[in-house]
Amino acid sequence: MEETVTRTNSLKLRALGAASVLALALSGTAHIGAAHAQDMLKIGVPTAMSGTYADLGNQAKRAVEFAIAEANARGGVAGHKVEAKILDTEAKPDLARKQSERLALEGYKVLTGVIASGEALAIAPMLDRWDALYVATVTKSDKITGDSCVRRAFRVNHQDAQDAAVVNPWLAGRKEQKWAIIGMDGAWGRGSGAGFKEAATANGKSVVAELYPPLGATDYAAYIQQIKASGAEGLWVALAGRDAVSFATQARQFGLLDSVFTAGVSFVTDNTVQAMGETAKGIHGIINYSATLDTPENKSFVAAWAKHYNGDQPSNFEGETYLGMQVIFQAVEKAKSVKPIDIARAMSGGSFDTILGRVAFRPEDNQLILPNYFGHVAETDGKLRPVVTMSFPAEQATPAPSGACKLQKL
């Protein structure tokens, strides 16, 4: 009888032990599962949702949301679900820095979608402190990948120097000798103006007026009169968003666009052309991305975008921001990590498959080497849009690094 009780107690102890081990195992599995569920790829989008550049910010937002929807439909990126949080910066550098810090503190440490170059220059010095990463998709100032470069900031869109590289051969074929420049009073506007002036000088042309109105200006009458009085035969414009529409509308009213040949950068983009209507017809400009680009990758993207957005075509800023998301996702896959420093290491000097083909970052300054395009606004399929007329391969469209960037080791 005593032996039977002892054996029964022993069996009970073994059962309790097995149950405890099983409970611990299940607890550990649950803990690991919960940890992995929290290990999302979190994208922070500090962008202009109000103010002069609100339309550009909305384009960046749509591209980020589209890319995330695609990724999550495929099961995420390297097994990680992707989500984004968007905060309004009003295109103001101080607010952009504050909103970016808020995003980073909330875990949205992969930052993208910034519109104004001044915002990017305010964010970049803080990235190490925030343990964050910034991928520029719209901002153009050479300083971002020049003398203000930092190891955690990468640019996937065209910098001013890349745009200037295609202006040079384009200008060589233009008959106009005297040129005026008008650009927003900021890092991008002045950088674009400087690049154009250098290209004009190299082609034996002169710049007879340089004007830089403030961001958000509404009355361009005085600037238009100065351009007309300068005797300029050609005009280079570096205005975007609402500024571009306001200037073009008033320039047409004052007869400037009828008397002075006009071209620019970020001036006659898809969305501004829609807003300008007939005013935009015939204006020339740099086209960094177009839904009409004839590559298999771009055709696939455009078709998927149209299906998602009720027949719409992606704009240039939407295309460039989507390209940035492609690069981020592939870098996460290469890094097998969502940690910003690991993603940055995967990006540095890396090559990526994009809607513009296979492209690579320069390790000297974290600038993506890209093809570029020039064209003009014309009617196609019954709709006014920027049409590519000149194409430049990446090696021709990307000048050598300036040497101003001194990156620290990642």
C-alpha cells in the first residue's frame, strides 16, 4: 500500500514538472512572438501637410502609404509589418526638427518625405542623437550630400548638381543669350540658381537678373517687372507647389511667358501643370521622374498605382518617394534588421532595383546615382503634362562628388 502511494506521488510530481516546463516554454514562445510583433518597420513622415508645399507633402504621403500597402500585402518586409506615422511640418525647419524628434522618440526612426531642403538640413545633425535614419526623396540642396552631409542621411532623388549637369547640354542648344533667374529664397532655390548660372556661363550666356522671393509669396508683380526690364530673353524658374502656380499665373497675366522663353526645375511638375492649366503649355523643364518612362519596372509601378488610386498616374514627387521606399525596403532585407544603423550600413555604397532601373549610392556622400530627363509641357492623350524629350544616363547626369562631404564611419 505504501509503495503504491509513493509511486502515485512520483507520477504526480513528474506530471507537474512536465506541465511547468510546458508552461515556461509556452510563456517564452509567447514572449518571443510578442517581441517580434513589436519589431515593426516604423516609417516616420515629417512632411508639409499645410502651407505652400502642402500639395507636395500630400504626394509624399500617398507614395509612402502605397508602398506600405504593397509591402504588407506581401507579408511585410523581411517578415516585418510596416507602418507609418505622418506629422505636419508646414515646411518650416524648426517645426520639422521637433516633429522628427517626436517621431523618433515614438519609434518611427526611419524618416522620409521631407519637402524643403532647409528642413532636411535641420534634421540631419540630430540623427545620431535620435538613433534615426533619414532618406531624402524630394529635397535637392547640394549641402545635404555636400558640406552638411552626415552618415545617417541618404538621398535617393536628384540633387541640384545633377540637375545642373543636364541643364548644361540643354542650354547648348538654346539660342537665348540673356537669362534671368527667379527662385525661392532658401537652400534649394538659391542652389538651383547658382547651378543654372554656372551652366549659363559655361555656355557663353549671361545672367542679367537674379531674384529670390520668400517662400509663400503671393504678389510677384514687382519681380515680373524686374525680369521684363532686365532685357532677359530666357527665364529659369526654381519655384514649386503653390509658389509655382501663383508665379506662372501672374507671369501669364503680365505677358511675361509670351515674351520670354521660360524653363525651370520643379516648376512644371505633374500637379502644378494640372493647377496651371493652359498657362503651363510650352514651358520647358527638368523632369526627374515621369509616369511615361518606358521601363518594365516603371510600367508595372504605374499600372499598380492606377489600380490603387482609381486610374491616377503617379506624379514626379510620388515616383521619387516611392523609389525611396523601394530602397528602404531592400536595405532592410539586406540588413535583416529594422535598426536604423543596420539599414544605413546596408544602404552605404549599395545597389538597388528601382523604377528607374538598378541604381547605387556613392559611398563618398550617400547620393544615389540616377539618370535624368528634360522636356516640356505638351498635350498627350487629351491632357497637358510634362513630356520627356531628352534623356541622360546616370553616368552623364551625375557629376563627381564635390569633396565637401566628409562622412564618419558607420
